[in-house]
Amino acid sequence: MLEDLLRRSPSHVPARLSLASVYERVNRLGDAEAMLRTVEESGAQIDENVQRSIERQRAQLAERRGTPAIARAILDRIGSKCDDDVGYWFALAN
């Protein structure tokens, strides 16, 4: 469904981020990283929330690839937006 949406609307950033997450979950790690890269290279306006989402997903990919030190470094770099930044704290707990 997300792939179909992107065929019709290739610049839809939320769909690209969601699809990257799906790819990570089904162990298509290279496809997930490629999807994140397309968001960054698309020329679309990337706000702080989108950039944080990309970095969180990259941390998750690093964890899945067996490099927890890289995942931790990414999370330490982006930090928590606020005390109730659930996405950050969840990623850090993994």
C-alpha cells in the first residue's frame, strides 16, 4: 500500500518514512537505508521532526546490524527533544 502511494505521489515524505520503517521491520535493511537517503536527497523541505525521525530510524538500523555503539552515538547526538520524547526514549531503551 505504501509502495503504491509512493508510485502515485513520490514526494510524500511521511509515506517514505513509514515505508523505511516497514522495510526495517521485515529485515530489508538496505532498502530502509536507501529510502531514508531518498528523503534527504529529495530536495523536500525537511524540518526538525523529519530529521529526528530519520536519525532515530538510522539508530534502529544500526542496532539491527549489530552495531549498538553506532546506534547509541546517533541517539546521543540527536538527544531528547523534551522529557516526554517517547520515540527517543524507546529507541534508547532498545
